[in-house]
Amino acid sequence: MTELNGFLAPKTPSGNSAIIPEMPWHYSGTLLTVEYLTDAANVRALLPPELDLADDEPGAVALIWADWQSCSSDFEELLDPDRSQYLETFVVVRCKFEGVTYSRCVAIWVTKDFAMARGWFQGYPKKLGSMHVTRVYNRGKATPRLEAGATFGASLAAYDHRLATAKVTLTGPVESNGFVNGHKMLHNRWVPSITPGAGNSLDQLITMGGVDLDLGQAWGGNAELILGDSQWDELGSILPVSKILGGYYREVGTTFNGGTLIADRSNPSV
Amino acid sequence: MTELNGFLAPKTPSGNSAIIPEMPWHYSGTLLTVEYLTDAANVRALLPPELDLADDEPGAVALIWADWQSCSSDFEELLDPDRSQYLETFVVVRCKFEGVTYSRCVAIWVTKDFAMARGWFQGYPKKLGSMHVTRVYNRGKATPRLEAGATFGASLAAYDHRLATAKVTLTGPVESNGFVNGHKMLHNRWVPSITPGAGNSLDQLITMGGVDLDLGQAWGGNAELILGDSQWDELGSILPVSKILGGYYREVGTTFNGGTLIADRSNPSV
Amino acid sequence: MTELNGFLAPKTPSGNSAIIPEMPWHYSGTLLTVEYLTDAANVRALLPPELDLADDEPGAVALIWADWQSCSSDFEELLDPDRSQYLETFVVVRCKFEGVTYSRCVAIWVTKDFAMARGWFQGYPKKLGSMHVTRVYNRGKATPRLEAGATFGASLAAYDHRLATAKVTLTGPVESNGFVNGHKMLHNRWVPSITPGAGNSLDQLITMGGVDLDLGQAWGGNAELILGDSQWDELGSILPVSKILGGYYREVGTTFNGGTLIADRSNPSV
Amino acid sequence: MTELNGFLAPKTPSGNSAIIPEMPWHYSGTLLTVEYLTDAANVRALLPPELDLADDEPGAVALIWADWQSCSSDFEELLDPDRSQYLETFVVVRCKFEGVTYSRCVAIWVTKDFAMARGWFQGYPKKLGSMHVTRVYNRGKATPRLEAGATFGASLAAYDHRLATAKVTLTGPVESNGFVNGHKMLHNRWVPSITPGAGNSLDQLITMGGVDLDLGQAWGGNAELILGDSQWDELGSILPVSKILGGYYREVGTTFNGGTLIADRSNPSV
């Protein structure tokens, strides 16, 4: 009998229809980051009870625009680039679990279905959105160069509601593009029972991170940020800005090749 | 301590950010269906080993374009209709498990993230696509009317590859809009372990179906269908048309309020 | 020598590549309208100097969401419905020229290129946008029915900025779906010289309207309207709401088969 | 009386609503080009009768994917990058008029309305499409580097029909990224009369080109190209590939600041 293949559904004999292929997944991209402080209670309110706030700057938040090209290990996606390119905007806080400090994504919007599927597998709470970020080109006048004074704009919308507008002006090279997204990620993977009210069939705490990091020079600078909300998306209301910490731009490459189960509370009998 | 709420991620104190709200979910829409025969071995190859082919017409396939408006029990989505309207094209076959005949969706493309998320919860193997289907308006010349001779067109594409093109010409009222999608659905819910190669953390066989069906008159007729493939999507290659059975149009209303776990092979320890 | 054909560019021997085909163009659709008053000076400021304000209610504005299916005289677009279906939101005021009262579109956003091209030919100042409007289905719970108490929502965005959000609650049948969009249109067609600062190569005042109107029952009711602006689109700032007049819903069919030149100030020598 | 401002419609007192701002317009981008030969008669069939074929290689065609960031002279679009970034795929041939050899765009698809409007003003026969081209990133594994062996993919679709798929593999630096798009452009600007059958109100032959060119190193290599058609777009049928000449990649910057009227046959009285 033919076997069904595919990392995720839909599964077919060839496995070619799967919304995402087998790991590893490679990424080349740019990150525009704005870090800011909110009241630590706002971060606390977004963490499951078993997690604690980070010890230092527990109210720190990173809002990051990533402009990615990604592919699997046969690189075929690069030749049909609609399947390879996407943008995402994600909100990262830090937390502590069993004495270890982690980063944690509490909201994220992406532009493609394969990116959504990867995120749901990884515990990133992905939704679709529309996002844009200024790019750096090497020629002509319609671009910043990677130099002091360079100005970047970025926007995020979902369901035609503007959720974030950012502006970053670089002042010079820095050691790192922020500290909030600098730890391994600690994520939940929740799948409710198909029976209403019966709890979660899958309920796992997992950790993950990239390997084979290939980092460009980080640039830092000043940032402005306007956050909004809609009926369907909370951002400005749940993580309001009390103080901007800074803005950053960095070219990055990374590879994802899985993570580790930390704790399980699944109830597969429902 | 504040509680995190939301049917699915992202979870927040209000629960308003969840990509989908609590059930029940209501649907109003139209279905354009083309039913056809393929070799039963093609259907067999898409079923997990524990499922059998249906006894009668085991090679029957339904390709369905649905043009939906949907909402949760507070109807708020209807007032921000970008959050309410979507299209989907889905491929249904039948199968048998423990003596019962079921319908089963083996491929489906939708236009919105909330529809994707509902599908992953329900075991529909949803991806994003671009699809269109002729609508029936009551006024003017740029529309078929619901009458003999009415002609409908439909298309499906994903990643800018055309996967299906259909044409249906109605001949008259019929008893039902096909037989392939007429049973309860039997779906798998698979979530792989975050650890590469460690199997599925969640692996369930579930059944589900709509309630409170509100069906319009079914219309039947003749159909033409051209199926294609791409690197990322298999349709024409895995379920080729050997004989068209017919085309159908029907207005439908339904409500989804959960399903039932049939079998579990999850391994939440990975 | 082969002849180039096509109503508009791109022109080819077959004429099939033209962004729009020869007239007539047929339309079937629905219109959701909100009429309101703004200060008449706001309307005056959007009219060319040779036009006057209408005598009665010169500050009246109609904001209309149209959900269209359209085609040319061979109806082929209906079979590839991506080429047939689109939405548009348009802003209509009235004006007077040589003693005749006209309607005039001062802003309009559409979802497809063929609709943009038709508009530029007709003097509608079309841009792309993202718009949604609640639909009426005949089955199920996720829809208003065409009856008193029915509630419709509508939205308009461009470049990920929300420009308009509307809500209309029907109270009963009425004679007409408003008065602002009830005259022949008076539009300018401007094409600047390819030489900077040299004026307009084409500068015409034309009038046009639909023929073969096929009107459904008009329904009227109450409306709410929130208007916004962005760097690229002015709506709330240039036509602010001073008083809502009413909301309307109507099914309509119409055909467009050209118009009439009223005045010409073109300078084709530049 | 308030004046109406705006380079194109919609015109308002501020001029801010215009679909495109005043020239000059700056561009920074990358070009992926495939040049090939078709039968010269195919090119001849796409030229108006008053133009001649080029003397050398009259059947040469360039198909070009451009990945642009663009802005006006105040650079504000760069800060709301949805208004600044777009892709376009265009088909260029050469022609001769009054002894001078020109380049001429015979088909072009873009992703944004402001790019469409610029094109219609410039005589580019622009339509909307969906296109993608592999990008060069400086970090990670999911990208080619600008070096021998680098492979790029590109695709073009319109109305969910795939019209072109290309693959370019670089072999080394070259002097130029092709010769077909290397002359000033010779374009027609046609606007039909609002009266059916009355001819063109605007019918101009204009020439234009970029200024302030800022060119990166051109890279050349081998190319593969598959062209298609749809009901709405002709490409493979009207300009079939008889021989691939080469593929190219180049970073470019340019500025557009108008052109020159060459000949006028407008009839503004219609």
C-alpha cells in the first residue's frame, strides 16, 4: 500500500503537496527592530501562569520587521520565489522558566501560508498581515544606504486596520540589534479538542532557536513607533509604549532544524 | 493572576486576538460542485492505511468552490466584512472506517487566515489560494440567473500556478448537489514533534459535520474541468479526471459546533 | 501590414491583450450608499472653477460601496470570474454646468486593473484600494436578509490605511437609494504633457451615464460613518461629515456605452 | 477660489490625493533580464505602421523583471514603503522612427496603482500582475550571491494565469545587461474619445528615458524561459522564443523627469 508523505498536511504519496517540507529550513533576510519599555504588568498578563517575568527589564518589548527569503534543503523554493519570499512582523518579550531566561513571541503576522504553517508548528502565534519595510539598495536615490542618518519606515496592518507604524534613523554600528529577541524561544503549542469545552488535545511547552547564524554588522539608532488595535488584533492596548529604547537594522542568515520539548500537559484522549 | 484566553493562539487576557473565536461558527454561502470519477487506486493512495475505499463508486471525487460569509455567535464579523467573507476550493473523496462511510477532504485552498486556522483545527488540510466563481445577481446582464442554461465559471490558483478551471451549465433542479460530500467528514489532525524525526505529538482521527443545515434548491447540469499541478500542489496528477459525473449549484447555510474523536495515536511525550 | 487592435493599450493584432475591451460594458451588482452633508465650501473646493455648486443641498455627499460583476458584450469575462468581479468605493457630489445639474465622482478606489482603466477613460479618478461590504445571502445565519433591521458593514483602505468604516441598518423600502448619484456624471479627463510643466495634452469635460438600468427595490435606513485620511488619500479631512442623511441598499444592473464631449481645452501640441 | 492641484487625478486643493506626484521620480532597484530572438515578423506585428523594425537583430526581445523602490523628490514614500516598493515585468523590443533606433515596451505588468498611473502617462501599456524574482541577500543560505553559478528564478502571472517562468544562471561579469532595452523609449499615448467609434482624443508619439543613471556591475549568464498566454494576455503566442540570447542581472538607479513629444495625431474635438 502506498504510504502518505509530507511533513504537514496535505499528505500525498510524493509528499510534494505538504504546506511545508521537512526541516531544515534556511533563512536569509533583514531585521528592522524597535525595542521599547511597557509596564511589566503588561508583559506578565501575556504569559501563561507557569512562566515568570525576566529579572532585568521585565517590561522590555521588541517589535521586529523581517524581510525574508527562505527555502528547504534542496533550495527549490528559490527558483519559484513566490514560494520563498515573505515578510513578518513579530512582537517578542522575555520570560523565565525553571530559572532560565527565554524570549517569547506573543504576536506575529506573516504574508504567506507556508510561513503560517511553520509558525504553528513552532508555537509562533501566526496570523496573516500586510507589512512593509524600507529596503537598502546599492544604487540610485530611492533608498537609504547602510550609514549614519539612514532612515527606515515600516508598517503593519491586518484586516485593513493599521496596527503599527515605525521610523528608525540609524546613528552608527552597535554590538547587537537589541536584547529582547536574544534568547532561545519558549513557546506553547496548543490544539483544542474537536469536542467543544473538552480542553486541549495538544498542550506543550517547547523551546527552539536558529542554528548556523550568519550575522551582518548591527546598526543602531533612534526610533518612533505608533501602535494601534482593531476588533481582531490587540497591540497598542496590551503593550503600550512607555519609553522607546532604540531602533536597529541587521542582515541575518539562520537555519531552523527543530527544538526541544520542555513540558507536556496534552490530553490526547479528548 | 490574569488568565490567558482565546480559542487558539495568540492568547491574551481578553481573548480578542485569537485567530478564531469560540464555536459555534455560522456559514452562509453558495457551492459550485463538479463531481467526477478517477481510478479508485488514486483515491486509495490518498487515504491513510487504516481507512478503506467506499463500497460504491470508490473513485468518485468532488471539487467544490464555496463562496462564504461566516461569523461567530455574536455576528460581529459581519460588520467588518473583510473578517467574514472568504472563498475556498476543496477536494472531497469518500472512505470507510469501521463499517461507516465518510466524506474526507484531501486538499483545500482558502483566501483568509481565520479560515486556514479553522481548517487546521478541524483536520481540513488548508493552504492559501486564489479562487473565483461566477456569482448570481438579480439585476442586469452581467450575471447568470438560477435557471436552465445558466453558465458558471470557476478557477483555482496557488503560488501563481493555475490548478483548476471549471465550467458548469445548469440543466434543471435536482435532488442534491452531488453525493461525494454528503457524509460526515473523517479527518486526521497531525502535529509533528518539535524534535526532527520523533513522530507526531498529535495524531488523531476525528469526525465532524455541520448542524442547522439550511439548504436551497439544488441545480444540476453539465461540467467541464481542467486540472493542473505545480511544484507545490498536486491535483491533476494525483486525481486525474476519467469521467465527469456532473455539475451542481446550491445556496447553503450551516453551523459548525465541533466534532468527535474517533481514534488517537498521539505521542505527546515527543 | 498587420493592424494593431485594442480599445486601450496594450495593442496587438488580435486586440485580446487590451486592458479593457470595446464598449458596451455590462454591470450587475449591489450598492450600499451613505449620504451625508458637509459644508458646501468643501464640495466647492473639489470642483474645477468652471463648475458651480448644485442649487439644492450643495454640500451633499454620497459614499457608495459597489460589489460588481461586469463583462463585455461577449460575456466571456463571466467564465473567468477573476476578470469579471470587483469592488469599488466612490465619493460623489453634485455640480452645475451651463445650467444643468450633474453628479461628479471626486474620489474612487477599485480592486482590479480593468476597472481602473475603464475609470481613467471615463474620467473617474480611480486608484486601487481594499474594500469590503456585507453581502446578502439567502440561506443560513451568517447574513442579513433584505428586511427591516438588516445591518450592513463596509470598509475602505488604501496603502494599509483605513479610510472609511460604515454601518447601515435598514428600516424599510424607499423610493430611491439617494439623490446625490442620481444625475448624469460630469467628469474631467486630464493627461499632462510628457514635458514637465507644459500643461495638459488632454483636458476634456465629458458627460456620461448608464443605459438599460435594471433596478431592484431600494431600501433605506440609518447610517454611521467614520472617515479617515492618509499621506496618500484625503477623505475625512476634505469632506468631513456634518450630518448623516441616510443609508441605502439596492441591487442594480446597468450598461455603459459611452458618453459625450462637453468642452475641450486640450493642447495636443505639448 | 481654491485651486485644484495634483499631477494626475484625483485633484484636490492640497494635491496630496493625486495617484502620482510631480516629477522627478527616483528609482532604486534590480533588473533580471532574459533576451531572446523571435521571428522579426512577430515584432513587426506589434509596431504601429509608422514605425520600422530595427536594422540589426530586429527580432530581439528583452523580458525584464524589475524589483523597485521608488519615490518622489521629497522621499516621503520611502517612510511608508507600501507606497514605494513594487515589481514589474516588461517586454521590450526595438524599432526605428525617422532613422533613429528606439526601445519600445509592448507589454508590462506591475504590482501597484501608482506604477500603473506613471506608465499610462509615459506610454507604457501597464496592467496589474503578480511577479516574483529571486533576491540577493548578503547573509545566510537562502540566497544566491552575486557570483558565477548564482541562480535566479522569476515568474509572472495575471488573472491567475502563469504567463512567464524564467531561470538565469550567472557565468560572470559582462559589459551590459543586454542591448534591447538600451535606447530611449518610443511610446504611444492613446486615449479614445468618450464617444464610441469616434477615434482617439489623444494620440501622441513620445520619447523618454531615465537620467542620473547609477549602474552596478552587469552580470551575464545562461537563461531558460517558458512563456504562456491567457484569454486576457498574449505573450507566448505573439512573441515566441526561437533562440535564447542570454540572461543578465544588474543593480540600477535612475530618475525620470519627463520626455519629449515626437508626433501628434490627437483629435481633441472628439
